Amino acid sequence: MALNFRFAIVSDLHIALPHTIWDHPSRFHLVEVSIPAFESVLEHLTQLDLDFVLLPGDLTQHGEPDNHAWLQQRLAKLPFPVYVVPGNHDVPVLMADQQSIAFADFPNYYHKFGYENPNQLYYTSQLLPGVRLIGLNSNNFNDQGQQIGRLDNQQFRWLEEVLAATTNELVLVMVHHNVVEHLPNQSCHPMANRYMLENARELVQLLQHYGVNLVFTGHLHVQDVAHSGGVYDITTGSLVSYPHPYRVLEYHSDHLGRQWLQILSHRVESVPDFPNLQKLSRQWMGDRSFPFLMKLLTLPPLNLPTQQAEELAPSLRDFWATIANGDALLDFPQFPSKVRRYIQKYGAIATGGTPTFIDNNSTILLEKTGG
């Protein structure tokens, strides 16, 4: 059966009503633009013939009840179905406190956006005839009450039951944490591993077994497409971080079983009070980059001495902005060879050494997988 549909992804909205914004000198998120940027995106998306929209988590800045309530009411007015999953910012605490909702309260705000069962933080929903969405919760709490990115055993068993019972349907998966590495050695890197699902390998193996190709994630705030054994993890940057992106995607399949996904990326160029958002936002990120760069250079695997890191860091001012933009080309020939080679690994260079630009605008031919 041939399938053709169009949808959009808007990730890491970090919705923050003015009275909920608190300032921090090292904050990368330009949350002041969260609501006007989202309104700008919605103005564009409502002009398109969309079948649905996916929001892969971090819907709010810190799980504030007022921000969840505002977003729930705004989504209810849209002319297309919207599906959400929680990000770490949406459910930062197990029990409600003065700032944030309780972990278990999340579905109560979004019962019209995937969560028909208010007692479960994951769900499955038929989007269209022959198309199924599985929305996963990647937020967990360990015995010390610390938040971690992991699918618990109960959810894993549920997921396998759903996949085993699903026949002749295209399955899309949405989850906040990354399941395929988008950065060099991301699963083990001391700075990047928190953006990966702890049991990502097990999840990918399960998806491979059942022939699931497409996973949509957020959390990392970069535009990137990564794949492992036929599973594509398409992560979308944050609406409150440079380059303020969102995606419009079209899926097609034909009667011969060929299937492909076209990805087009857009950016919010300006909003009221920020007429040149792209330039200001890139500068905002660069101005706050020094502590991040010092960690990158002095922690494993580089382990540079502090003095050397301080000398190199200014040249890398726009390093993270370039990665967040997607399809990065990075080369610093003036750096020591070890550092130069390492930084190059963050770029859009394939194993053969040639640039491969698939992060923003591309068409992916999907493979048949499955046991």
C-alpha cells in the first residue's frame, strides 16, 4: 500500500511566560523568545497541509504549571493533531514543588495530545490509516531521586508487546533523549552522555528487530541526522537556541515497497524585540561558550592542560553554534594535530572523508529491516 503524508517537528520549545523567566549568566537558552518564536512557527505551519505535528519534549522551561497550562490551551486551538512527549525540563522532580509539576501529572495536561491514559507516561496512537506513533517517556529517577535518561523495564516490556502486535503499519517513535550517537563517542563522553538514553543500545536492537526505521528526538539542541543499522535518529534543535529551527517532513512509499523521507528545515529569523534573531542568538551562545569549551578541552578524551585550553578556547567561540546549525564543517589548521583531528570529528564528514550534508535538507531512502 502506498503511503504519503506530511508532518512537522518542533522541539525543545522551553515555553516560558514572562513571570516564570529567571536569569542565569551562563544560560544558553534564549527563553525570552520562546512564545513569540513558537507563534511564528505556528503561523507558518497552519498555512501548510499538515497531517500532524510532533513535539519531542522540553515543552516548558522548568515544568512550571502555568507554562504547561498555557501550552496545552494553545495546542488545543490548532487545526492539526499534535503529539507530545515529556523532556527532562518538563518533569524535573518526582513530587511537585513550588516551581514544577509532579512527574506523574504530565499526562493530565496533555490528554488531547497522545495521553489518553492519564496513568501512563507513554502511549501509542494511530496517526493515519497504516501509520502508528509510539510516544516514549525517557525520564526516570534513580534511588537517590536524581533524574536520568532511561526507559524503565515496565515501559520496555510494554513497547515490545506493542511492536509485536503491530502488523502492516509504519511505526514512528518519538522520545526526548537520543538513541543513536550524534556526537563522537556520545554514550561515553563525560559531557555528552547525559543526552543519550542509558539503554539506547537495547532500544535500537528492539527497533531493528521489528523493522522500525524512524525515531524523532530532541534534548541535544542540534540539527542532526544519525543512523545505526537502519534506524535513523532525527534530532531537531531547540526553538530557543541558535539557529531556532523546526522541520517539515514528507514520507512517501510506493506499491513496490520503496520508502523515503524528505526533510526540509526552517529557522525563525526574527520576532518582536529581536529583529535579527539569528545574529543575536549566535552571539549570545558565543558569549557564554567559554566554560563549556574549557570542559570540552580539559576533560577526556583530550585532557589538555588548563593553560593550553585557555589559549585555544577563544578560537572555538562559535564551535557549538556551528554544530547546532547542522552540516558543520570544522577545521582549525593552527591547532595541535591531536586537537585538530578531534574537532574535525564533530563535522559532517563521512567515513570516506567527504562532506555529507543530511542534517537539514535531505531525502533519506529507508531500508527494510526486521527479524
